[in-house]
Amino acid sequence: MGAMSDPTIHPSGALVLFSGGQDSTVCLAWALERYAHVETVGFDYGQRHAVEMQARQAVRERITVEFPGWAARLAEDHVLDISSFGAVADSALTADRAIEMTSRGLPSTFVPGRNLAFFVYAAALADRRGLTALVGGMCETDFSGYPDCRRDTLDALQSALNLGMARDFVIETPLMRLTKSETWALAKTLGGEALVAVTVEESHTCYRGDRTTLHAWGYGCGTCPACDLRQKGWEAWDAEGRPAFAEASEGAPALTP
Ligand code: ZN
């Protein structure tokens, strides 16, 4: 018996942290444009609406149907049950609570350690799957109060994961410096109005899990903080004439990291 072999490394393999929301849908498209083999992972931690899990599958299916070039690259989906984390980190990710600042200056929607936990699980999965890039939709621009969305945090985490797993993972965050308006513009750049339509119609953001009313910017209650952010981003982008990313953001970082 020889030594246990490591999994085959996909040199162009990515794992996308995919919640089925607007941001992670655009991240998935971004990864499909750049990596030959793309897997997705979702986290069930006991707080999420079942509608989000359905949105994940709906987005993947629409992308498969409408983007044949990407379909050939889109590989396995994984859902990890981390409900024990949800039990520890229970926070205000509930429908009727406004985003308020807590005494330590964090939004009430902050779930302590959430993105850190996601990346630890994602990296363990990526190790087993032989994937080298971890792609997440973290963004400093609109929710600057989330300390685990900061690029500094993720740089430190990337170092820790690589030291701790003897890998060379790269944490990619294509939305890090984009506004919500620019995220719509990036969707158009990546997949034209077809990808914008997939994002509007299939991705899910609303904290209340409302899929009854289709607005120009997507389904949602229209009043929760998540809907509010999504709507405002859409309206800003629409008011500019729905530009693609390069037109929208002179001086913004280039698409390629
Ligand atoms: Zn809502």
C-alpha cells in the first residue's frame, strides 16, 4: 500500500461561495468566464429561507440553458449543513429588523465570524476537490461595517488557510470595490442583458423570502434592507442607461485581478 494520494488539482478550478443572491450570481458568472472548472457551495445554517436554496438551483439551471459555453464549465454543487454555526451565531438576519448600529459600531445584521466560517469550510471542500480559487461576493462598498467583508480580513484568512492546509488557495472577491450599481453593470459586461435577466428573475436577496412580486430589480418584499439595497443599486444603474462595467466606472479596478 502506498501513501494516500492527494486529489487531482484542477489548475483552473474554482469554488464559488454561492447563496443564490444577486452578488453571488454575478460572482458565479465571473468565475465561469475565467476558470475551466467551476463548482459551487452553499451553506445551510438554519437561518436561511428555503427559497434561497431553490434560487441557487434556478440560477444554475438558467445559466446552463442560456450560456452553453459556461454550462460546459459549471460542475458540481455542494450544500453544507452548518446549522451548529447558526445556533452559535444567531443574529438579526430576520425579516422585520432594521439595520441598526450596535454598541461596537457593527450593523445589527452582522453575524460574527460568518464569512470566516464559510471560507474555512469552503477551503476544506476545495482541498478535497482539488480546487485552487475560492470566489466570494464580499464587498466593502455598500456594507462597510462588516469587518469580515474587508479585503484585509480576507488577505489574512487566505494566509492562514494556506499555512494551515499546505495549499496555495487564492481568495477572489470580484465585487470588493464595486457599488451595487456597478455589480449590475458587471453582470451586463459578463453576460449581457441575458445575464441581467437571469439575475433579476432567479437570484434571491429579500430577507423575508418574498417571491410573490416581480419588480424591475427582481422578486422581493420591496421594504426590507436587502430589497432596499438591491432596488437602489438597480435604479442607479438604470438611471445611467444600464451601462456595461467598463463604461460605468472609469477609474474602477480592472476586471482581472
Ligand atoms: Zn425584502
